[in-house]
Amino acid sequence: MKRLVILPFLLLAACNSEIYTRDGVTDGDSFYLAPHALQDDDPVLQSWVSYSLMKSTCQLNVGGEMPARVSDYGCELTARQHLLDTWEEQHDGAADAYLDALVDVREAGFLREYTVHYFGRNYWRLPAELRADDFRRWQRIHLRRHKPETRIIGSWGYHQR
């Protein structure tokens, strides 16, 4: 009996997690939606499903050796727009502090700036019309103690060929 209890721990220790994740990103060439997303109509969950599907589709379109590692301004902005579109269509009185705050960001006209500020990479190609200074002034008043969120509903893996 002791052997059966110890066996899972030995197998786990033998696995090198570097193979499957690096820097917190699961590698792969295919995105798989979490099974519970198909059965649960919670508006918060479905909003993040929309985000996850839009972002992964964009990452696959951008391509490269590891689509899961693609970080692109257009992908992130488009995915967050879809996140908010879905939230506004489906929330019907439900509340989510993060999504409600992000709606306020979009209504103030700063979703592009928000995306760059919180998720940007130094290699992103950015539009010239970003209003970073205006956003920082607005942010100090409206987003104090704000913590950005990304809730991926699914995972990357390798397509079985």
C-alpha cells in the first residue's frame, strides 16, 4: 500500500516541467478550450472564453514556431475588446470588479493605452496616436490599486497528428 501512495510522487518528481511550460506559458501549436466552458453560461466565464478564443486565434494567425508564445499588440487589444463586448452583452446585472473597471476604461477612451500600459512588450508595434500621458493622469484617479487580469479558459498543447 505504501508503494501505491509513493508512486504518484515519484512519477511527478521524475517529470521535468520545463518540457511543458516555460515562463508560465504552456507550449504548443493548438489551443484547447476548457471543457467546463461549454457547459457553464456564467457571463464572467463566457467573457473570458471569448477573450481566450480571440487571443489564441490571433496568435495562431500570427504564427511562428510557438504560437502560444506570440505576444502582439493587435492580438491583445482585439481579445480585450471581445472580452468587453461579451461582458456587456451577457452580464445582465451580474458584477465583476475587473470587467466593470475595464468597461470604464473603454468608455473613457483608453483601452488601447490600458493594453499597452499593463500588457505591452518593448517589441510591440504601436499606433502613433496613443495618449499615454492622458491615460496616466486618468489612471491615477480612476484605477488606484488596480490589478490587471488575464484568465485564459483553456490551454495550449500539441495537435495529435
